[in-house]
Amino acid sequence: MLDNVKERTTPFQREEKRLEKLQNKKRSKVMKAKEQREKNMFKIPEEARKYEMYVPLHAMWKEYIDSLVGNATGAPLTAKLLKADLHGCCLKVTRSKCPSLIGLEGIVLLETEQTFQIITPQNQLRVVPKANNVFTFVVSSQVVTLYGNNFTYRSSDRSARKFKSKPSVEL
């Protein structure tokens, strides 16, 4: 008979349960930047630094960019490329203040606000700053020039940003 009797809770106990549920909901499911650094989330392991592994990524990027750009030329092409994701793009450094970077070519593995991490055909992972560098890449048989000084935004911020045209500074 006692099994059928409901357990009574006091208002204080109910409030404690409600607060506990709220705390569980508030717990962040996203890792903080410090935790990501501690766990080496963005470090590419030595055994994964092989150019051949990323050639299919470049092929996927070419399909993506062709579908994004279509037949656009001129200003519409520029607007679409500003918002495009460059992970998998085959970039080449054409001009730089650092002479050792000129001619560096490879597939973009990671893009941050200030840098590109590029894997070269010699299986070297190079970190190239965007500032003071000019990059080129090919989109549907058109050579596109990218001025790094005007491109220092995270790719996620760039996709939602409205750009104003501003003159580029020659190196």
C-alpha cells in the first residue's frame, strides 16, 4: 500500500531540482580555445603530412568553387570568391616581403585569421602569414590574385561580412 503513495517534495526541493536542470543546460558543449590548444586540435600529426593525401581534398574544392562561381566574371566573381572557403585550394605565393616565401605552392589545410597552413608537394607543412603577401590561384581557367592584407579575416567571419572595396597597397 505504501508503494502507491507519491513521494511528496517540498518547495525547496523542487527549486533545487529546477536549478540543477538549469545548470546542466548552461554547461557549454563547445570546447574553449584553451582546451583546444591543450588537446592539439589544430595540429596536423607528422604521419598526416603527405601531399598525396590532400589531392582529393583539392579535387573536392574545385567542384565546390566551380558550383559556387558558375559563369561569373568581374565584380560578381570577386564577391563570390570573398565569401568562399579556401580549405583545399591550391595557393601560390607570388609576392612577399619575405623572399623565401615567393614561389611557395601547395594545398591549404588550415586557414586562420592571420595565416594559411599549406602542405607542399615536398610533404612540408608551411605556415604562411596573410599579411604582406600576395597569393594566386586558378578558378575555372581564370587566375585570381588574393591580397593577404585585405583578407585577414577568419573564413567564418568572411562569409557573413559585407566588404567595401578599398585600394590595395603594393608591396
